[in-house]
Amino acid sequence: MGTTDRLLRASGISALAAILWFVVNLVHPVGPRALLWLPTVAGSVILVMGLRRTARTEALPEATRRFWRHLTAAAVFIGIGVVSQAVDVLAEEEPRGLQTGPVMLVTCAVGVLIIMFALFRLPLERQSHGEMFRVVLDAGTLMLAAAVFFWHFSTRAALSQGDDKAIYLSLFVTIIALLAVFAVSKFVLSSHAHIDNGALRLLAVAMFVGAVAPMFRGPFEAVDPHLFPDMWSTPVVYYFAVLAAARQRTALGGKRRGVPAPRRRSFSLLPYVAVAAVDGLLVYVTWTNGEDEAVVVGSAVVLTALVVLRQLTAFRDNSRLLARLDHSATHDALTQLPNRILFHSRLQQALTAPGDRPVAVALIDLDDFKEVNDTLGHEVGDLLLVGVAKRLEGCVRAEDTVARLGGDEFVVVLDDADPAAADLAADRMMRALQQPVYADGHELPIRASIGIADGRSGDQPSVLLRHADIAMYAAKNLPGTACLHYEPSMSVTGNDLGAELRYAIDNDQLFLLYQPIVSLDDGHIMGAEALVRWAHPVRGTLAPDAFIPVAERTGLIVPLGDWVMRTSFAQLAAWNVEHGDAAPQVLNVNVSARDLREPGFAERVGELLAEFDLAAERVVLEITETMALEPGPSVINLLRLRAMGVRVSLDDFGTGHSTLTLLHDCPIDEIKLDRSFTQSEVDDRPPVSAAVIHLAQALGLHAVAEGVETADQAEQLLSLGYIAAQGYHFARPMPPARLSELLAAKKSLMPSAAPAETVPTA
Ligand code: C2E
Ligand code: CA
Ligand code: CA
């Protein structure tokens, strides 16, 4: 931007020249007087050019360019005025004051009005009433302070001269200047997005110098009546304006083309500076026994009042903000119900209140919420939750607390409610939830399960909640039952199992089986999926379905998942040593939604890979469809894992929801066709498995067919284009030692004779 630099330099030179020449003339008049006005005239032209350039910079947003267009127009008027003033002054033998020329007065007034218009036209950011009020107060403070200075240094002198014309002119100029101060300060003080912060500061400096400098004529007048401070101040003002214009161009021209960034208020100090300045004036006037002491004292008092008022409104707003923060810390943002924290403190209160009385906790969980969320979208899901929250609130007494624990889980503290009263409340809730909720044009039937824990004063809140949770799950699992009270016998499948599982993880009661993933082509082992088992001391070997849900509910899934990863990684490393190239190329590990949501999960996987010296490509993490889409930490973990080279597989593909959206949005490498599609009877319709392999091929994903139980299924999958499969037909999940034997034997896992295609080679 060579032209920019040249304009800026020319403007700077004219300002410098003006100051130097002025000083030289102050010492001793030299050269023709017209020369003193030359920088001002030249500066006017440069100013118009500089502003116009910014107004025409296409990278700037329209609102910004419009602002600078207005400034350009203002500069034209002010330039004409200033030149006409120079002509006026030069023409007069005995110049008495500057405000003589009517042209100057009119054009400058027009110029200032245009600037104010430009400032008011600029779109402001949305602000609270309090904030806007403070901006006006601050602007008023600045204006009043400026008025006091105008009064003391300019208007008062004109009044004392008693010249009517001078008085009116002075008043006129003062009012315009004050309006300008108000406009600038209002704008500068409010947050807005369209003008570069630095440019605004420079403009404010320019306006300030322009308004204040002419007031200090007195000292120069005494030296030489032909010397006016405007001679140097105007080019200086211009220079700041040209600098501001240049600044605006570079600020928005480069990195963030035309996208203004919101700025924060940075001028809040200004009103205090104004008050300090007026206080300074007050001290000075009192000291020198100035005759306008009363005016200055009065203004200082009013100013102080304005600033105090401003502070008061700021305090009020702040305390409102604090209250809001307080509210949001204890309430759920979506439903505005108390959250888990407030629920706990209310329950605690109820349980510790004086006297011995019953307290019931009812946990309500929606049955098909995930489905609504997945099929109709989160917005509809949110509306449903809000609807449910309202219904539940309508069912309880004022002293009861309805809270949302998260997701689709709600809880009610029923204070002073025995089991019969709790039943009544649960009944009311069930009935209230029976009517479908209307959300976004959808009629959503609600089914919920309720678990009730009946407690008494002195019980532990966490125990009650756990019992309600167990009862709720029991109700959910019992077909046709919507509501159950907790009974200790339920604990065997819930609570106690949690405690036992904790022990099991720490005491090696878990073990892993590995199910080979084989090539459909020749039956060689491509990889293996790790499947967890629990050697329960009393109940025998438990399948994951018997304890994974408990682990997920209790949070034990995180240490469990860690154990599975560590154990299986160690196994893969051992196979590497034992079998070299014949070791399974990939290890599939199941990951639960809870694991994936854990911040730092990806890093943990990385650490384990490093610990066992495994290439990230050797590990495939299996996730289920519904959990992958959860925004936030899950997706971050997924992206990090993939960046590390770990592959991600969609388990049970086809059974979840919004599969296509997921494939589109979620970073994955593999899909595992759910066994329901592998095993579906072959009829005339093209099988889902065919569609899925096409999809996988089109998206460049690896596909594994799960649950292959027969040779027919294997054959059909191969003919459809599947390469890899898993299932009892090839091998059941087996202990690692058994898989090791298979690997050593390099045996094909194809049960019957080799498939037709490979027969000729035999
Ligand atoms: P999954 O990931 O779909 O695992 C495949 C399940 O299908 C295994 O059941 C496996 O034994 C079974 N299977 C394999 N081939 C056949 C077949 O040909 N026919 C039939 N009918 N079933 C077959 P398993 O081991 O009981 O695992 C059940 C589920 O538990 C797994 O489903 C997985 O979601 C979960 N799971 C297993 N291990 C872990 C683990 O370490 N962590 C986590 N988070 N979940 C696990
Ligand atoms: Ca799996
Ligand atoms: Ca599966």
C-alpha cells in the first residue's frame, strides 16, 4: 500500500512543518503570513484523500465503509471552512478572532453534524439497558466536563467582552463542540464491532485536539495577533484522522478480511479522567480566586453525582449478574429445573430437618428418549424434555423439588411422604406423562419408568438416590411395569453388583476372550475382538451384558475399559513376540460411551500404545452408533484418536439411528454389520447386507460382518463383496492361549472344505 504510506507521510510532514513554522514565527515573524496557513490548506486535501481511500477499501464491511464515506464528506466541508477562514484572516488587517467567517462557521457546523450522524449511524452491538444507560451517563459526564472547560477558557471571556456577536458565535461553537464530544464519547464508550479500536482512539484524539487547541489563543495573541493556534493544530488534527483511516485499512485488510471482531469497552476510564480534570480546574480556580468558582464547584458536584449514579447502576447490574450466575450454577439451563447440586442440597435438607419423618425420592427416566433425539433431532428432544419438566412440576406440592439429573433423568424429592403418598405422587406423574407432548409439530408419546426409594430422616442422600436408581432400572426391565419401590432384593442385580465389580476389577476376576476376525476368502485370522468376561466367585462366568450396564451406570466402566485396553494391548504385544507376522494384524476393543466422553481418553490410549510399543494402526476401537454423535468430548476424543492413527469402528451397524448422518459427520474407518442382518433369512428382497457393503465401498470404509453362524451366510457375504467376518461359524470367543495355538498352526478357520474359489488350487 504505497499510496497509503505516501498520504500518511505527506500528512505527517504538513503537521510537522506547521508546528515548526509556527514556532519559528513565534520567535520572530518571517516570510509571508500566507505561508503559515499553507499546511492547513494542503492538509485538508490530503485528509480528504486519506479518508476516501478507506471508504473505498472493498475488504471492509459496508457499514464500516459508509462510516468513512461520511467522514470524507465531513472532511470536505471542514476543509472548505478552514480554507475560507484562512482567507478571512489573511484579508483582515487586525484579526480579532477566528470565528469571523460565516462560511467557516456554516461549513464546520455541517462537517461536525455529518460526523455525529456517521457515529450515530454505525450499528451498535446489542447491549443491556443498564449498559446503555451507563454509556449515556459517561458521555454526559464527558460533555459536562468539556463544557466547564469551554466555559472557563472561552465562553466566559466572550461574555466579559460584552460583544453580542462574539457571545453568540462562542455559544454556537461551544454547543456544536459539546454535541460532538457527546457523540464521540457515546460511541467510543459503547461496544461496537465495525470500527477498528485503534482508529477510533485516533479519531477521538483528533476531535479533542480540534476542540481544545483553538481555545488557547490568549498567550499567542499577546505575542503576535496574526498567530492562531489553528495554524498548527488543524494539520495535527488532520494527521490523526489520516492515521486513523490508515489504521482502519490495515486492521481489517489482512488477517480477518472484513469480519469485524467484537471489542470490549476500553474507555471506561474516560469519565474518571474527566472528573479528575474538573477537580484540577476546581483547585486551580479556588487557588487563583477565579470569579467563576461557583460554576466550577457546581459542575464538579454534578459530575461527581453522575459518576456515583453510574457506579450504582453498575453495582446493581453486577449483583443481578451474580444472582444469575448463582441461579445457573444450581439450575439446569434447558428446563430451568434445579440441577443435581441443588437436588442434593434439598434432599440433604429434607433428611436432616428436625423430627423423624418419611422422605421419598422418585427417579423418573424416559424410555425412548434416545430414539426421539436420534430420529427427530436434538431440538425436538430438548422440547420434549422441557415439556416433561413442566408436567412433572405440575404434579408435586410446593415443598417438593423436581430436579433434572441430566439427560432424560428427572428426580423428585417428596418431603414428608410415606410410601402411600409417594405412590400417589408417582401415579399423578404417570398420568401427567401419559398425554403426548407436542413439540415442533410432532406428537410425542412419553413412556417413563419410575423408581421410588422410601427413606427417613437421617438416611444418606446418595444411598436413597442409588436405591431409587436400582428400583427404576428394575421397573424398566420388568415389562408392563412403570413404577417400583426399592426393595433390598433388587440390589443383587444392581447396587451390590456395582460394589462387587469394583472389587473384581482390582482383583483380577475379569478376563478376556478373543474372537477371531477372519478373511471370508480363505479363513485366515486377520484380527481379533477382545470380549470381557467376569469370573464371578458365586454366580459363575458372567457375560458382559450382565455387568456392562451396571458398570456404565456406576461409572466403573472407566476403570473397566482401562483394564480391558491394558490387558488386550499386553496380549497383542505378547502375540507379536510369539508369532511375528502371523500375529493378529488388528485388535478390536469395545469402548463404551462413557469412556469416549472421558476427557483425556485419547491421550490414555496413546500412553498405553506407547507402553506396549504398538503401532496405532494395529488397534481398532469399536463404538456404537448412538454414542459417537454426542458432541463435545466424544468427538474431540474421536478426532484425536484418528489423528494418532488409531482406527474407529462402528459396532452393531444398522441397529442404531441416524446412521447416514453419522457416517457423514463422524470420523470412522470401519463398520461392523450387525448380526441381525448377517443372519436374516435370504428371500427375494435384496438383503440389507448388500446395501451396507455398497455403502462401505462408496465411503471407503472397511466392513466386517458379525455373527456369521453358517456356511451359507459366509458364502453369501463373500459373494456380496465382504472380505472380513466374525462369528461362531469360524470361532467362538476363546482364551488367548487357544488363539495362540491357532496362530501357531497357521490354520484356516474355514470349517468345512475350503470355499469353492480356492478348491482348484488344492
Ligand atoms: P459386540 O461388540 O457386538 O460383541 C459381539 C458379541 O456377539 C459377543 O458377545 C460375541 O460373543 C457374540 N457373537 C460372536 N459371534 C456370534 C455368533 O455367530 N452368533 C451369536 N449369536 N453371537 C455371536 P459378548 O461377548 O457376550 O459381548 C456382548 C457385548 O458386550 C458386546 O457386543 C459388546 O458390546 C459388549 N462388550 C464386550 N466386551 C466389552 C468390553 O470389553 N468393553 C465394553 N465396553 N463392552 C464390551
Ligand atoms: Ca464389538
Ligand atoms: Ca457388534
